[in-house]
Amino acid sequence: MNVELLWWEGCPSTERALAAVREALADLGLEDVDVRAREIRSDGDARDAGFVGSPTILIDGVDLVPAATDEQIGLSCRVYRRRDGRVSPIPDPDDLREALRVAAERTEVTR
Amino acid sequence: MSLSIGQVAPDFALLDTEGRKWSVAGYDGAPATVVVFTCNHCPYALAWHDRIVDVAREYAARGVRVLAVNSNDADRYPRDSLDAMKDRVANEDWPMPYLYDSTQEVAREYGAKVTPDVFVLDAEDRLRYRGAPDADYDNPGERAEWLREALDAVLSGSILERPETKPVGCSIKWKA
């Protein structure tokens, strides 16, 4: 399983997001999975990556929370919704865990 | 350049979403004014918004004015355009005016860096607090406690123990 976190320096949520990803992996017994962090530095980088805000977490290349079709590509901080409806700069830990669990099972099946 | 604690805040004349003009100076009798730089698209500003709204409502009875200011470059970030601001105010219950700093001059003069960035001014428009609303955007239970502490100190004429905290949020989107 490949986990990649795309980040932009204009948002202070990168460390917290990385910690959340690692915590979710640990909860699933997947501590060995490497989390790659990739900085998005420019509008050009954002266009190339389809980056709709920081942090964006890709699991096997798929966005953990698929962006809405009208989501603007560019350098900004991403708005997530917690399961209780609150706005947050990082994904809900349960959504993160669930997406990683599904990806891990898929990896196991296709192995 | 950033406004320092104790310094008189620069005055401004900004229009809100209804086209009304607002300024800092010239409001005799207002014991405190909160200028909060905020915007529509930032998760930190959105996460803290309800807490700031609660403060605006609760302290209005004590004469406190809260002015929300959006300074982001709307060309690059259309979600922070004046039209988007108007939509938001029309669809939400705002107890404070939402001002548009289209030239970004006010943000530069205050030295605002992120959204939200909170400035509390006393009756003489001197800066008494600058920073985050409270310690954790992710915990509504914090209730914008640092902002409340600042207002309570200004209103009671007491010394503010925490005049500055680090503002946390999305960087202000400056024009190129």
C-alpha cells in the first residue's frame, strides 16, 4: 500500500495530519507502511497533482476524501468535515482509519 | 510591519457586505473593538467562526464591537470574493459586519498574517491583545477563551496576562 501526503507550507496542519495518518496505521497494525510526504510548492505543482488543498492524503493514488467537482485546484488549506459535522483542517480519524483498512484489505486480496 | 501591543491601531474605512462603511476610530463609547481577519475558504477560520460569533453576541450588550475583515486575494481565491462574502452573510446569522479589504492595505497595516488573526483594541483604539481566539481550533469547548480573557481585562481595566499568542491558521493570500 502506498500512502502519500501532499502538503503546502501555507497551512500549519501538516504535522498533525502526518501524526494522524501514522496513528491510524498503527491502530491497524500497519506501522511498517511508509508515508511519503510531498511538498506542493507552486500553482504549477498544484495543477500537475490536481491538488485541491493541504493536506491531501492519497492512498494508492486515490484521494482519501474525493474532491468535489467544483473544488478549486491551487495552493490553499483544505476543508474537511468531521463525522459530527465540524469543520476541520484534517480528515476525521475514523475516515482515515476506514480508508486505510479498505486499502489494506484490497492489497491483501490482490496479492 | 506589525502592530505592537499598546500601539494605537490605524484607522480604516472599509465597506461591509451591505455597502455600509465601517471604521475603527470615531466610535466614542465603545469600550473595546475586536478586529478579526478571517475568510471563507480557510478551515481554521471556519472552525473558529462559531466561537467568535458567540463572543460577538455575548459582548455586544457590553458595548463591544466585532469587525470581521476579509483581505484575501479574491482573484486567485474566488471563494473569498465579495459576492461569496455576501452569500455567506445572507445564508448565515452574522452578528457582526463582514468587511472587504480589497486592497489588502488594512491587513498590511495591522500586520495580519493568517486567518483567523484576532486584534483586541481598547476604548482608545490601543492594541491590547493579538493572536488566536483560543488554544485549539479543534475544541469548541475552548470557547474563544483567550479572546474572552482579553475583552474581560479591557472591560474591567485590569492587566492582561496574555497579551499575545501565536495566531494559527491559513496564510493570508496576498496579491502577487
